[in-house]
Amino acid sequence: MQLHAEKEPYKRKSAEHIQSQEPAIPQKDSVLSQPVSTTEDIQAGITDRAYTLYAERGYRQGYALDDWLEAEREVLGLGCNA
């Protein structure tokens, strides 16, 4: 009669085994690779055009609103009814 059953010696789990059990984390797209919304694209176009108008004016101060409104009309294709 055997009193003690022979046990298998304790085996340490290797790092590879532990890592393979971790769930895979899905990779997110970079913020820079995500499409820009239409609103942001339009605003960027207006900003660029307003700066161009400012540069064409010789970087003179005091016309920021005029440049912005003109840029909006050009980018959005709005005609002046005045």
C-alpha cells in the first residue's frame, strides 16, 4: 500500500507562456491618420485664405475681421449682394 502518491514536481511557467495567455490589445489608428471632418477642413481653408489675404495686404494690422469675412466668402462660395 502506497501512502503518498508521487506528485509531479512543480514547474514554473515561463515568461513566454504567461505572455501568450494575455489577450491581444487591438491597435488604434493614429489621430493623424483619421479623416478630418468637413467642418474642420472648411475652417482650415478659411484660416489659410485669411492669412494669405493678410500677407497680401503687407501684414498690416487692423484688418483681421475683413480678411476673415472675405476668406469665408471665397471658401464657402458666397457672393456679396451689396
